[in-house]
Amino acid sequence: MGAQAAGPLVLGVDSSTQSTKTLVVDAETGVVVARGQAPHTVGGGPGKESDPRQWWEALGGALAQCGDAARQVSAVSVAGQQHGLVTLDAAGDPVRPALLWNDVRAAGHSERLIAERGGARAWADRVGSVPGPAFTVAKWAWLRETEPAAAAATAAVRLPHDYLTGRLTGEAVTDRGDASGTGWWASATGAYDTEILAHVGLPPEALPRVAQPGEAAGTVHAGELPLPRGALVAAGTGDNMAAALGLGLRPGQPVLSLGTSGTVYAVSTHRPADPTGTVAGFADARGDWLPLACTLNCTLAVDRVAALLGRDREAVEAGGEVVVLPFLDGERTPNLPGASGLMHGLRHDTTAGQLLQAAYDGAVFALLRALEQVLDADATAGAPLLLIGGGAKGRAWRETVRRLSGRPVVVPEAQELVALGAAAQAAGLLLGEDPAAVARRWGTARGTEYEAQPRDDAALDRLAATLTDAEPLLRR
Ligand SMILES: Nc1ncnc2c1ncn2[C@@H]1O[C@H](COP(=O)(O)OP(=O)(O)O)[C@@H](O)[C@H]1O
Ligand SMILES: O=C(CO)[C@@H](O)[C@H](O)COP(=O)(O)O
């Protein structure tokens, strides 16, 4: 253990796509006293799948790195990658690997579901979101049709974070934030939508209870992990909702997260209902909303382009007019699930560094365009963009965001904001405080502010024109 703690210790867990990260935090000061990280693998051939048991093992591995500090925590919270379909049998074991948020095989089922239940406007009004292929409801529809034996063997359906909470506590509990990414939780009523569940043949009893903000899921009952039995376990939430807590966000402050997924979001007091489907109308983990847009191709896609070019990820060069739409995994924003990567405007004098810069530009362009739709009446004009996620450590990412947004950018010193947000939720539960206020007390959003630069409208125009002209190809 590092520094001496002033208050009780809490554990925040971030079970994201590529790894599990754990932070043991002093609930009083926010000082991180121990940390751990263990990787996951994503497989599945044409799809994106992970074995949920691997997340549990990775949690154990990350906790082991926290040493004695983990054995001293008084409260725990787990945040996880959103939307994933975890199917459990009657014994609580996974029926098959989980289908992840970035698996686009449910694209056809998503379109059918939207049409069968009144169209995009009806879904947005009722559920808050138009359920694209990322949403759990589309994945469940895919599973029922493609693997009926697996669907029939399913006694319980979980999201990644509540699967882990369930193994920790023995309780079936989720929260409104993560539930709002399923497509079967209606933001209009704040409850599961039994008509939608009946439509997709999923009994409500298969789902976890949705805890109220501030309510506990239970206590640690599993003896397998180096955690004290009886420690409080908060309801947890989705990773983006946890990062919003971790930043202590107030309504209207825009966030851009660069990880496996790229996301842009802001807390809002207005319930979102975007019929275009660009903005997902998520609930946050408190009692407000989290309008959010998400791309499938962010850090991994740009790192792949760098690897193909044999360059370091920071070895970018300015200039030239080449355009890259880095849609290596298909894309969600814009909604082009069948797309692949596209390059346009290559010349004899285009350099490898310019090509790499163009991949960064393509990834950031998609996010910034969606940000205009995410920001609503609560938006604070001219507010700096809070830049978080693994990519925020990179100079090329940061400079690309500055050049294409024309906004000031703040990079918080705290790097693991999802795990910190989970820790803030655990501390809030333990101390009876609002978790966002806890994070503000901890000063988690403090960081370096980079001033606004003139926006590179020529690059944005080139990207927009290429996207429009190439759309038939990208839809193929
Ligand atoms: N120093 C760095 N500079 C730029 N990018 C980085 C750096 N370190 C990590 N990354 C990027 O961060 C990504 C992981 O981000 P992270 O937010 O941890 O992902 P996730 O939570 O989705 O699993 C990696 O794909 C990598 O490209
Ligand atoms: O699908 C979404 C948001 O709707 C993603 O943001 C996932 O929640 C995965 O997150 P990371 O692993 O990239 O953090």
C-alpha cells in the first residue's frame, strides 16, 4: 500500500472491453492507495465475444496486484462495458460467451425490431433510444434466431457489470444507467418495458432488479476474491455513467472519451429522445440523463493503421488532403454496421505520417459531429471538452481534438475515471453522500487546460464530403 489513508478505503472496478482495472481509494481524500490491471481477450471470428468467466478471473488478477489494501475496503462498486449480452443457465454459468457492445451481427435484427414496434420515433419516445445493433435487445433477438438452443438454455440475462456484482453478492441487481442501454428499459417510465420483453420472448424474471440511485446491491459474499466478506457493494453502473460520476460532472459539461469505443456525452436534466438514433438516451447513475454518441472505431483502429504503416502512434505529419474513414469494425456513428475502412485522396506526395494523421482525423470527426447532436439546452456554451480514456494520454489524439473542435480541452490528471467513478459510487454509498459530489471533493476533473485553436474547417469539410459521396459503398 502507498500513502497512509485518512478515511475508510473503497474499491472501484472498471471491467471494460480490453481489461479490468481496480483502484483502492481513500474515501475521504480520493487518493489512490493501490491499483491493478489484468487483460481480457475478445474473440468470436466475425463477431466480438468474451467469456464472462474471464472478467471474473481478471478481477481477481487485478485485485491481487492491489495487495493488502484490497482486503481492507469497506465498500465496492463495479462499472462495466455497456450493452453486452450475458446469458446464464439455471446454475448461473454462462451458456455461451457474451456478445459485446461492438458486435454488429445483430444489425438486421435491430432494423426488424425498430420496424415491428412502431419505428424509430416510437422507440425514442418510449425507450429513449433507437436500438441499434449495440443494444442488448437486438443481440437477444439475434441469439434467439441464430442459436435457439442457447436462448432456450438461458435462465438469466445479465449485463457485464451486473454479472460481476452478482458473483460478488449473490444478488441479481443492476442500475438505471446500465439498464438504459438494453432497449428493454423504458426511460419514459423508469422501468422494464414488459411489452418489449414479451415481443422478444424474454421473461422479466430473467432480469436483475433495478436498484434506485444510492441503493446498495448487497454485501460481498464470495470468498474467492481477496475482499472482506460483508463489505458493502453498490449497484455499479455502465462504464460511461461511471466516468460521468468520476468526473463529478454537472449538466452541460461535454466529455470526449477515447478508448476501445469513442464516446461523447454530457449530463442533462432533459430526457433525451433522438429519433435519428445518433444519440442514445441513456440514464445516468444518479437521477439525470446521459445523452451519448458512441463510435466503434477509436484507439484500436488508429493503432492498427499505425501498425500497418510501421509507425509509432505519435509519428503523425501535418499537410496533404488524404481522407481516412477508419471504419475497420463497421461503424455505429454514423450507423454503417457493414462498413469497412476507406481511404480517399492519396497522391504521390502523401506521406505515411499524413496518412496516420488522417486516421486520427476520421475517428475524431465522427465523434465531434455527433457532439453537436448530444449537446442540448443544458449545454454550457464554450465549455472546455474534458478529454478522457486511454487515448487522452496521447499527444496526437489531443492535438487532433483541439484542431478539429476549435474548443479548449482539459485533460484530467486522474487517468482511470471509470474506476474512480465506481469508487466514488462506493464512497457515496458508504458515507451517505452524492457520488458526483464525492468526486468533486476529490478534485478528479483537475488537469491541464489547453486553449482553443482555430478550427480546421477545411479538413472537416473534406471528411464530410467523402462520407456523403462514399455512403453507398459504406452501406454495401
Ligand atoms: N500513451 C498513450 N497514448 C495514446 N494512446 C494510448 C496510450 N496508452 C494507451 N492508449 C490507448 O488506450 C486504449 C485503451 O484505452 P482504455 O480507455 O483503457 O480502453 P477500454 O476502457 O475501452 O478497454 C488503447 O487501445 C491504446 O490505443
Ligand atoms: O457501447 C458503448 C456505449 O454505448 C461503449 O462505450 C461501451 O460501454 C464500451 O466501452 P469501452 O470498453 O470502450 O470503455
